[in-house]
Amino acid sequence: MSSFAPAAVGACAGFVLGLGAAVAYARTRRRSGGGGLAARSEAGGGHVPRHIAFIMDGNRRYGASAFGPARRLEGHAAGGRKLGEVVEWCVGAGVRECTVFAFSTENWRRDSGEVALLMKTFLDQSVEILARARERRIRCNVLCSDPSRLPADVAARLRTLEDETRGHTAFTLNLAVSYGARSELANAARALAERARDGALDVAAIDEAALGAELSLTSAPDLLVRTSGERRLSNFLLWQMAYTELLFLDKHWPELEKRDFDAVLAEYARRARRFGK
């Protein structure tokens, strides 16, 4: 994920715009009768990942390279548009769920003015996102391990986005906002400890399943894709990705092409997932 440096407000703004484009595409597929997701998955013979996680890295570097250092912000807008395309490719391939790293708990360390601008951008765009999600029956989940840092109006808008799309089943978009895997795990451990302290939970019953049920994301991505040549997880879904296939691409996020996505799916299909067997 791009660091929240001076141009990174544009990256997250682009992310919100790209999400709107992705939902709009899914709505268009419904109108055109472009094949159901379940049918597509079955046609894939089980080799298409059901759930893909993305770390969208390299927007700022792409902007500096493509437009010059003074216009690197435009790289983040390009990254947002690319998200819309990538979700389009996922829907077409039969993927049912995507999780994207939008804003980490570490990003709160950045300049307060930049963070405030990001929050305003989300508020400006979230109404359109919700309208499109309602039309297409797309469920939006927010993964937030530190909600206390969010402004009250942003937190309320995130709750509305989740509540209004909770019953939707056509596709799932998980948005990691103010999220860090370490704090997510600490929150889960704390919740279990409080229940045990209050007598509502036997300590002997605390196992992997009990801890996993307390996490903000209970499904496990089949595949993680990170762009821009970085080869680390950056505190993203550390529990959920214990057996996730990892793919690291040298291209910056906005440079991703459909043929790259197809190559990612082909590589995933070649891998044998044994889960320790």
C-alpha cells in the first residue's frame, strides 16, 4: 500500500472513485446479462480463487514516472481508476470477494491536514457508492481495527454503508480502513479475555476457531496480490492469510493490465494448495 505521504491523499481519493467505478461496472453486467457469478465459478473448474486480497502499491511512483514529480498526485487518481478495472476483471472471472487495503492504522501518523482531506473525500463519494451498491446488490464490509481514530461523521457513514448492504449477495467488497492486523488480533484476544473474566466463556474453549470468529474478516483470501515490487504483508490480514497464495508483481498498481490479471489467475491455477497435508 502506498505510504500516506504528501501525494497519498490522492491515492485514497482515487481508491474511493475507483470503488464507485467498480460498483457501476457490476451494475452494468447485471443489465447486460453477462453471466452469473456462480456459473462463472463453476466454469472455472474450481481453479479461480473465490477471494482475492490486494495491496495496491506504487501509485505515487507511477505518477512521478508518468507525469513528472510535480504531478505525482495524478498517479493516485490513476490507481483509483485501476481499482474499478480490477474489480471488473474479478467479476468477469468468477471471483466472489475482494479485500483491499485502503488506509492503515500506521497512516494516522501522517500530517493531520492530509488525513482530514482524505476523510472529506470519503464523505463526498460514499453517497454515490451506497446508491450503486444498492442497485447491484453488492455487499460492502468495512474492516476497522481502530475505529476510535475515525471522525464521528466518517464512522457513521461507514456504519450506514455496511448496514444498507448487509443483505446483498452478488459480490463482496471488503474495505480495510483504519486497519492493522496486529491491533485486530489484540482486539480479538481482549474480547475473549473479557468474556472469560465475566464467566461467559470457558478458558478451555478458547481455540483457533474462537479467536478467528472475533476478527473483522472471517473469510480467508485464497490469493494476495501486491504490486510495485514490494514483498511484504505490511500488517495486512496476518491471521487470515496463513495459507493464502502470495503473488508479488513488479508493475506499479496503475500499470496493471488485463493480461497481468490473467497471468495471476493462471499462476494460481498451477499451484497445489495442500494446507500442510
